[in-house]
Amino acid sequence: MSDTIHLWQTRVFGQSTDLNLTSTVKLPEYADKVGLNEARPEPDGSVTLESRGGKIAGGHDGIVFRYVELDPDREHFTLSADVRVLNYGRLGTQDTPQQCGFGIMARDSLGIARREPFDPSFQELPAASNMVFVGVLAGNRDENTPSAVCRRGVANIHDLVGVKLDERKLEGAKPVVTGGESVRMELGRDDRGFFVRTMGADGAMGERYYPESCGVNLLTQLKKGSMYVGFFTSRNAEVRFENIDLTVTPCTLPDVLPPLWRPENHNVKPTLFLRSGTVSTDESYILTLHGNKSGFVYVSRGEEPLGTVELLDRHPANMALTLLPGKNELECVYDFPSGSITESFTITYTPRSFRTDQIYASPDGLDDAPGTAEEPTSLEEALRRLSQGGTIYLLEGDYTRSLLLGPEHSGALEGVKTIMPAKGAAVRFVNACLKTTANFWRIYGLEFTGKRSELSGSFNTVEKCSFHHCDETGLLLGNGTPEGFQFAWPCYNLVKNCVSYGNRDIRNMNADGFAPKLGVGPGNVFEDCVAYGNVDDGFDLYNKVEKGPNAPVTLRNCVAYLNGIWVDPEDPSHVIRGGGGGNGFKLGGEGMPVGHVVESCTAFKNSMAGFSDNFNPGAIRLTGCVSIDNEQQNFIFRANPLSAPRGVYRSNTSIRTAPSAWRDAITGDVDESNKLYK
């Protein structure tokens, strides 16, 4: 055992450890608990950690951490304790804990200590590290099986795209019950690597488990010569660690160490997309190709050369083809200055006897009907038949199947497809949604209720549609893959004159009006849209660090009001205040710099801020916006300790019709044209 005396220290760090996090404790009767993040050591050597903020996320943490500092090049360790959970989950609710955690942790970096006293105009930054812990991640409020959790791939705390968080439940481990008996847990490192073990149901300690991704050198990457080992809690947890035993032994790392995993960088990978559909009912076909490098695409069908497409500045381009019946196997040789790749695409041409450019469909239409107004076909058959540039007219009624537009249904750059109500028809999708991965569509005048709609294709227009009383967000634009590759994410979509309201998820935390988030490509615009009465935010532009920064989104002439406050449409006296948010316009997340553009938008009477950066230090441009009587700040754009203020704010107006304790805070390029509430 080492003769060194190891000093125990406590630090609270990372995003969401501030006093202004509504998703920790939003209920007024628990206001005294907001922001309570502390370690309470006892004379007997035990310690209680309580967190009312922070998070364990895929790429970073916000935690209360009680730790010792060790030398990963010279010291192995074993740390064990009896773990007793006093509280887990947001007080005063039955919510399923989200991004909560606790346990015994080792990591290779600490975040900057939380600012004290709290300053609402300052953002606590994401704290990234490689790490391993034994304990609980999310789970439920009452009984949880301990897990081994590892984060890997962090080589630079400012570039977390693609890092991985691995979790494995420990088979046979005694469950941790809130308010119940303690469970002994152990974390350590030896010559083989990091290991965990826990008490089994019989009360005896189980065998050591070595996570495959936790080699002996996992925590030698960020701060050389330092490894931090100890106990943590995050977000909503109060946990007591008793009978603590720390053993440190000298070691020498081997000369040959295991290779360290690194995320793949997709941004350097040449990519060619087929943006037009893979099925056709017309022999005349527009091939639309889209590449991320300027160059030429040489298209052939077997031995037959068909032509050349020039691609410039990441814009799509067309080539007209005459298809043969059946499968048309196209080989596309994509040449660019640094090299060449070859992609193959198949276009299937099936001639139809019915008209394919104008098709009528109804809720009870028949697949074999001609698709006229008098004899409509089914919606699914209409989608299969529709030719490029054509229109589907929906007859009045309730459609109970979702509108699913896959890549095979895509239009073309000069052949946009349209779906809309027939003249004078009221069309509703009941307990159904819009879900599109297709490109080049115009979706006009439709009503969707009950299910979350998703726009994951590109070059689409969604106009005069409504999304309401859905089981999650009304309309999500994003969820692009893979991580960090904006070119592959939904791009150049326009959402115009749409409304989204009354959306509520089962946890009362995540249902927004409109959510362009989590993988959003360039060129997306929301114009003249209204979001109100959603249990979470009106417009949510959230980012995850491991996903990579979204491309800037433009919001123009949009309105958000009464978000974070959900009213039951069947019983107006039944009102739920959401636990996750309630901002009018939430313009980012997790410290990712994205220069969103917000013009002439209005927010009023939302349960959090009217306009919030949500920890986005990017060059946001906010112009001509009005914010009125929001429960917290009308405008909150924080300082960032790692970069100079970059946002530009002009002609924005804050209005209070009654005194408020909340003051606006904007850090950046702010001139006298802004009228703020001070």
C-alpha cells in the first residue's frame, strides 16, 4: 500500500449545475432545493453527496465530485464503499430520472469549478473526460441494477463529436433501492485495466468485471500525470457513501499500451447522395445527385454512358434520363480534385395504366381504383404511383395511418412532388404523424395530431400544416446521422405558416412545438410559425456535444407563447407545468457554438425565458425581436469564459407589464437599439 496521504477534495462543475435549471426542481414548494450541490463529510469517514443540478450526458458531465488525485502512470487503486441512496429523481414528482447518476468514478479531467455566487448571465461549461464508473445511470426512481459505465474517445475537451458512452448492467448485482439497504460497490485498476464489482443478492461481493473498452491507459489522455478517483452524484440524487476503503499501490505501465479508440471523422469522407427517388412510374426521370465536393459525376447504365453531372459548392444537380422497364442499375463515378469514388444506385421503373401526375386519395380509397376524384385510391398507393412533379389531392376525412415518405418517394430538384387537400377538403391525420426521409416534397395544408412528426429529409417545404396534442414534439427537424457530418443531415427545408400546440410527453419534459435539433444540416428556415401551450419549449434548437454542432437555423416572424404550461383540452382546469423547460425560443445547448439567425420573432408569457441561448456561445444574430412578460428573463444570452462574446443583437425590445425579479442579460455586440429590462 502507498505511504502517500491522499487529500480528499470536493468540486462541483459542469453544465446545468447552476441555480437556473428548471429540470432539476421547478416546483415552487421545493424552491429551496434548487442549486443545492454539496458534499457533507462525517467524522466517521462517510460522506453524503447531494446534487440538484448537472447531468451525465453522452459526451460530458455536470456533477458533484468528492475525489483524490492519483498518478495514472505510477499508481493503481481500489476504492470501495457501501452506497446508500437517500433520494433519486426530481423532488415532488414521479418523473423517470433523466441524466441522473451516482457511483464510484475515475476520470482524467475536472471541469472548472462552479461559479459562486451564482450569476444567471454566466454559463457553466460542459466538462468532458474519459471516465469509468460503477453505479447507476438514469434508471428509475425506486430500484436500479448497478452498471459499469465508460466514456471513451475524448482526445480534446473542445471536440467531443462521436465520443461514446457505454453502459452494461452487472448481472447478479444486488439492486439499489431508494431509501433501502446499502449496496457495496468497488472500482479499481490493475495491470489488466479498470475493473468493477458489486455486492450480489446473497450479500457477497461478485467477481471483478473488466469492461472491454477500459484499458489500463484509458485515463492517461487529457491531463498528463493526473487521474481523479472518488464519488459522484448528478442532477437529482442524494447518496451516502459509508465504510470507504481506498487502497493505492505502486505500478509501472507497460511499454506497449492498448490502442485508444477514436471516433471516425466523417467530414473528410467524400460522399455522393442520390436525392431523387428510387422508384418511378414514368420513363422520363430526373436524376438528382448531391456531393460534398465540387467535381463531376459520370453516369452509366451497364456499358451505356448516360451523361455527366457537374456538382458545385455542395449544391444538387440534375440529369434527365429515359428509364427502361424494371431495374435501372446506375454506376456513378464521382471525380473531384483529391480523388474519385464510385457509387451505384438502382431506379426501378414500373409503368402504370392510371394517371400518375394528379392522383386523388381518400381514407377509404382502394389500391386498384384509378385515383380520380370520383374513384380515389388509397394514400399508400398514391405515393407509389406519383410521378416527379406530380400532386396527390387528399379528399376530406380522418386518416388514421401516418404519412410516411421514404427516400424511394423523393421528387427531384426540378420535379418537386406535392401532397395537399383537395379543394375545400379538411384533412386530418388522427393519432398519426408525418414522417419523411424523402427529398423534394411540398406538404401543404394538413393537420396532424397524436404522434410526433419528423422531418429528416432535405429540400422539402411544409406549409400551412398544424401539429397538436402529440405525444412528444409536434414537428422535429433533425436527428441526422452520422455524428458530426452536417452534409448528411436534413438540409434546406422550409417550414412556413405552420402551428404547433398542446403537445405533451409522458414525462412532461420533452414535448416542444418545433424542434430543429440533434443533427440539423444547413439552410433550414422556419417562417411565420406559431408554437404555444407545449409542455416544454416553443422552438427548441438543442445540441449535443457528441453529435456535433448543428448548422445555423433561421427563425423569421415566428411566435412562441405560454410554453411550459399545458392545458388539458378536455378539462381546462387541469393544468400541468412542464419539468424540462418552457422557453419561447431555446437557441442551442451544451456549449456548442452555432450562429443561429432570429429575425422579428415574438415571445410572451412562457414559463422560462422568452429568448435563451441555452449555453450556445456562437455568433447568434437576434434582430427586431420582442419579448413580453415571460416568467424568467425575457432575454438571456450568457458570457462564456473560454471565448470572446460573438453574438450580434439589434433592435430587440423587452416589455414588463408588472415588476419582475428577473433581469435581462445579453453579453455580446449589444448597442442602444436594444431596449432591455434592467
